[in-house]
Amino acid sequence: MLRLENVSAGYGTFQALFGVNLEVRGGEAVAVIGPNGAGKTSLLRVISKVIPLNGGDIAMEDKSLADVPAHRIIELGIAHVPEHRRLFPRLTVEENLRMGAFVNGARSRYDERLAYVYDLFPHMKERRHQLAGTMSGGEQQMCAIGRGLMSGPKLLLLDEPSAGLAPVIVQQVFDLVRRIREEGYTVLIVEQNIQQVLKVVDRAYLLEVGRIKMSGPARDLLENDEVRRAYIGL
Amino acid sequence: MEFSLTDPFLWETVIQGLLFGGVLALLSLGLNLIFGVIDVVWICYAELIMLGMYTIFFLYTHYGLPLPVSFAGGILMVAALGALLHQLVIRPILHTEPINQLLVTGGVLFFLQGLATMMFSVEFRNIGISFGSVEAGDMFFPVSRIIAFVVSLVAVACLWLFLKKTYLGTAIRAISQDRDVMPLMGVSPRKIYLVTSALGGGLAGLGACLLVMLYDIHPAIGLTFGPIVFMVCVLGGLGNMFGGFIAAFIFAEFIALGGFYAEVEWGYVLAFVFFIVMMFIRPQGLLGTRN
């Protein structure tokens, strides 16, 4: 579904990614793991074209994203739930969800999608008129994922959904990711919580200083001595 | 001077103030919208209104178009000017120091004033329509002011509904809270800024329709109400449209009542003194949250 070939990207003169190859097949859940500053967020940001693609190519269902501007990416079926959730704090939950359905293709199915998201997250329905900024971190994450689902995407990009949340809530977030998978979405997730994320995905890539160091089935990486020593602390 | 609550002239003054407040509220709306969304102050806002007034004047008197058509032409003209101002002047300096935006839109103010003086001369013009006045008890109210007041309130309500209920309106509110995340929603910030600028211009154009019924047109007319509109916005809390709405009525009553007990000029003096005092007490404005 999504294919990255030899992708290089960065911010201004700072290069964050060096020749990254990565593939996500339809129906799969794939994780990109790695330490802070490895370029995980940049990887998702270049797929969304929020940062420019400096080299290589990215293709979504065989269509190159090289010349697609950032605000047209969502029309190709890619929804990006950004780092730190980035909800609109002074809009209500429902208004945030409405923003997720801004693109023309999604507006006509707004009622249907809204009912679907509320069905998936009944808690969001209770909070629909609350300002997003006044909710807890876990609730905000739920709302952010719901906002991502509003456009009816094929591929969901999740950037550190567990970051900054209390341990109990972290568990709930990963349960949520598991449910999203079961709903049939293809997921590319970036996480620092390596042990947890490897339990909910099929395959994973290990990213270090902007380069893919290792890749394989999640189980293999979870049992890999190097990964365990360096990142899981066992 | 006697103070009496049964004095019909006092009530007439209070209601006149209320009517004037409605117009001020509308005038402040566009400026507040632009600041709230794009974070830029259009110092030349009143000059856009001035050009709108001229547009209406010429469409109506020289081209003989019906008044509603002339009004529509004025609104479209200023909406286009707003979009143009953004595209040509604001966009290139959007990410530079805020002082640049003040200087450059201040420059546009003098440019537009000079342009209007050259094109239209300093002559005072009037569309020459009188709507008469209505009598209620012992009080008299010009119909034009009542129309202006009603139109203002309707416009405020329509804008509120637009911002609250439509996708575009929600995006306009959202972009002021987090610009960089907008592309992920499929929204082009450039386009939203352009639409917002045209909308702000359109509101200025609507203001021009109301002012053209009330005042003579001349190239410097922007200076007579521009500072008040600006202070209304600041008093309400720049970018806070509801605050601006309330502040408009406070200012209008100061001016009206000051004019009732002394002279009109004293009304302005009192309003400005009140403004300065409030700036010490609440520098962020009545309902503002920014510093």
C-alpha cells in the first residue's frame, strides 16, 4: 500500500532521514521504533509532506507523493495523527472531529463517519460538547485518533500515541491501537514504548540516526538481543 | 444640568448610543477577525472602508445603479481589496517581526488616502439619500441609523453562525489555534488566510454601506472612525469578537452620553480616558487572553 524508496528528508540544512526503504502492505500494522531523535517523527512527516522530500520516492498505492502538496495527502487515504495529538484546544470534541472530515470526499459521509467514531469511542460522544483542551491526555489521544478516522482513511499514521500519558492510560492507548487494527485499517505507528508496540504490530523497523538498522516480524525484534539490551533494558 | 430618568432626551441619547454601538460593533468585526485568525492588524482597515464608500457612491450616483446593487458592488470591491492586501502586502511578511506588519499596513493607509485624494479630490460627497426619521413618544431617531443598527446585528449573527456551523468557518477558528497541523486535515493555510482576508474585507465593505448612509465621503474619513474602531477591538481584547461587540456599545454610550451632558468632543475625550484607564487595569482587553 505504502512504499518508501531511498527516502531522504530534513529540516533546512539538517538532514533527518538517509535513504530509508520501508513498506506497509494493506491490512498490516507496522511499527517504526527507535530512540529519541532517530527520525521517527520526520519519517511520518515526510510521508504527509509536512516536510519536503529531498531524495527518493514515496508511493501510496503506486501513486508517487513527490509532487503532492501536504494538504492533498489526506485525499489519497492517508490520515496522520500527529505527535502531541495537536487537537484544537478551544474547539469542542465534535468540532475537532468535523475538522477531520474537512476534505470534500469525507463531508458527504460526515454523519456516517461521526456515528462510526462515536460507536468506536462512546466516551467521545459523552464529551462531544466539551472543549478538547480541557480533557485528559488519554481522552485527547482518543479524540485525535477519532479525528484521524473521520476521513475514512486506508492508512493511519500514528505518531507516539502513548507519549506523555500515565502508565495506566498507555495500556488503554495500545488496546485502542489493537482495536483500530481489528477494524481493518492499515497502520503505521511510531513509538518509543518499544515493548508495548511490538505486541500490537505485525512487523517493525528499527530506525537509528535516520537510517533503518533492522527490520522484521515484531516477534523477532522483540526477542532480538540487541534490541532488548539497547531499548527494552533487559 | 438636571439628571432625570424621565427625561426623553436622555433616553433618546442612550438609544442613539445603542444604535451607534451596533455600527461600531460591525466595523470592529472584520478587523478582529483578521487579527484573531491571521495575527495581523490591518492599520489601513478604515481606508478600505473609505474606498468601499467611494465605490458605492460612484456606482450609485455616476452609473445610476440601484442602491442595493451599488451596496453589493461596494462589498465585493472591498472583499477583493482585502484579498489583494493579503496576497500582495501581508503574505510576503507574514513570518517576520510583527512591527513590520504594523509599518507596512500603516504605509498602505497613507497610500490609499493619497490615492483617494488624487483620484477623487478632497471634496465632500454624499449619496444624497434621506430616509427620514421615526418618532417614538418625544424621541426622534433617523431611519438610516436604525437600518444600520439592524444590519449590524444581523451581520454579527450571520458571521457567528458561519464560524460555528460550517466547515470553512470551523477551519477559520481552528487555524488560529494551530496553523501547522492544518495540512493534515486537508486544509491549505494559504487558502484559509486568503478567504479570511476577503471575508474581513467584505465586512469592511458592509461597514461602508452603513456609513455611506450616515456620513459624507472624503479621502480622510478613515481617520475619523479608524482610531475608534481600533480601540474598540483593543478594549474588547484584540481578536476576541465577542469582546469587541461589548466594547463597541461601551464606547458608543460614552460618546453619546458625553455629548448629551457636555459637547460631543467631550464624549470622545471621556471615551479615550476610559480606554487609557482600562488599558492599565486590563491590558489584554475586557475578554482578551493575550498579553
